[in-house]
Amino acid sequence: MSVLEIDNVDRQIISILTADAKMPYSRVAEKVYVSDGTVHVRMKKMEQMGIIKGATLIIDHRKLGYDLTAFVGIYLEKASVYKDVISRLEDIPEVVEASYTTGNYSIFAKIICQNTDHLLNVLNHKVQMIEGIRRTETFISLETAIRRQVAL
């Protein structure tokens, strides 16, 4: 994978919008000392390059009754089932992230649930029912202390 080249103006735009993605381009332009059109063109260019992949809402799941975050280390029966397992994990709405990893686990997944009963149901009746998963190990998160994008 090659590193894509961006300049300081692009980095400033990304930094500002990472802190507040709802900020109007006109306000970003003022902060970077460029025109509104320049911000628009630069954003379009970075989207086409694949550097920016859209914008998302950050939802406070706790305010919607999803009070439990867990991380699940997944042991696979063999590496060749990885793609099939990931495909099945994508069908479970509570699984919000999954990474192919080195170390003890083949896959490390983040799951958001309403409570421990909900988590137990997801693990027993969804995750552990996936063919190719040998076993899982679950870690319950007590608090998310840091959540951010990489600073440029």
C-alpha cells in the first residue's frame, strides 16, 4: 500500500473537520485562510483518493439503552474460514467492529449490547453458532477512556 501525498492545507482541513465534522466549509476556509471552493475541491479530491470515506454520526449508545461494550477474542478452527466467519459476523447488528489479528485470537470483535443478558444471548445464540469458530474469550469494557482519530 502506497502512502498518498497531501499537503499542509489538506492536513489542516482534515484536522478541523475531525474535531467537528458538521462545521461548514465556509468556516473551515476562514480557519485555513483559503476560499470555500478550495475546501470543497480539496475534500472532493481526498474522497476520490480514498483518504476520506464519508462522514458518520457518533451515537451515544448508552442513551439508547445499550450500556455494555465487550471485546471478544475469537479463535478459528482454521485460517481458511476467516472470510466466511467475517461474513456471518457482519449479519450480527451488535458486532460493530471486527479485526483480523495476530497473537492469540484470529479475530478481535467489539460488541455493543443492552446488558449482560443481551451479551450472553448474542454470544451463545449468534457468535458461537457460526461454523468455523472454535471458541471465544470475552472482555467487558468498564469505560472508554480515549476515542479519537489519528492526529495528522
